Amino acid sequence: MSVEFGGCLSHDGAVSTTDNTETTGRRRGRRPAGQDTRTALIEAARTVFAETGYDGATVRAIATRAGVDAAMVNHWFGSKEGLFAQAVLELPFDPMELQKILRHGPDDELGERIVRTFITRWDSAGGGQFVALIRSITGHEQAGHVLRDFFQRFFSSLITTIGSDRTPLRMNLCATQMVGLGMVRYVAKFAPLATEDVEVLVRAIAPTLQRYLTGEIG
């Protein structure tokens, strides 16, 4: 089963108290101002997926952590898989919009922009999304599909727009670089890479990523 990247409902209104009913039948009050149901579910999902991995996380547990009815998961995300894709991979950001941002600049500096963007996004969440992803893909095939599909879509499109050849190989090489970086920085936490300054990592890693994007690869 594939995960649709744009599969959530587009409306962002808060869920009314008539929909906020616990599975036990007890009514919940209105959520605090500024804390809508969808955002609460994403935040709760990141925590639960990081703690238990994909298989251990249940819709009920995520909804309970968010303080909403379990039916709201399907309402906003369609399924646990849809919630996982958006919470752990920070979707739904529009991959095309992110690519437009990354493409704004010289092609020979694209590697720098990619490394800086990914590390900055992961760091801003304390690496939690990446940890949740890695814990999940070790025990659930669907989680692995989510990771693979994301990087295939993301890097294949970028490589195509800059006119490089051998797109499938370049895409896989780029993915190994970024997934490997995430593993070492957020999961294995090798020193000093785990705490190194973002710009130091950009200078060290971007040239290799740039070669995978535009250089000779044998």
C-alpha cells in the first residue's frame, strides 16, 4: 500500500466539541485556543512513533496523547500510514515547493543547500522525526516504503530538473548520503558529528552530495 504525499484534508478548522468524544463515550471540552486537533495529532504522533516505532504505535495511543477521539486520525490523515508520513517526514510540506526553494541558486551549490536544509529541519525537532523513522523501518515494511518513496520523488525530481544523467543511480547515492548522515547524527550519535555545527557539516558533506548530483560517478 502506497502513501499519498498530499493525502490529508485541506481544511484546517478546529474540530468542534461534538466530534471530540472519547472512545469510552465521555465528552471532551474544546481544545485550548491555538492548539488545533490536526497539530495536536502530529505532535503526539512524533512522540509515540519515536518511543515505540511504527508497529508499537496505535491510533488509540496517538489520539490519547493528543487528547482527541481516535476517529480524528482517519478524519485528518486517512490512516496511521498517512499520519506517519506527515508527522515523521514533516509532511505535508509540498515537495515541489521545497524543491523550488532548493533550486533557487546555482546548480553547483545545490548540494550545500540540500545538506543545510535537511540538517536544519531535523535539528529543529531535536532529530525526533528521524529517530522515529529509523526505529520504524527496522520492523515495518510500510515505513521503509515511505522513506524510499519520499527520497525517490524528491531527488529524482531535483536531478531531472538540473539535467543530470543516470537518475536512478544518482538518486540512490544521494539518499545514502542523507540517510547515513541522519543515522550517525541522530540515532547512533557519533561524536563529534552528533553535535557539530551545521555549517561545518555543510562544508564537509556537500561536495560529495554535489558530485552525486552533477559530477562524474563512474
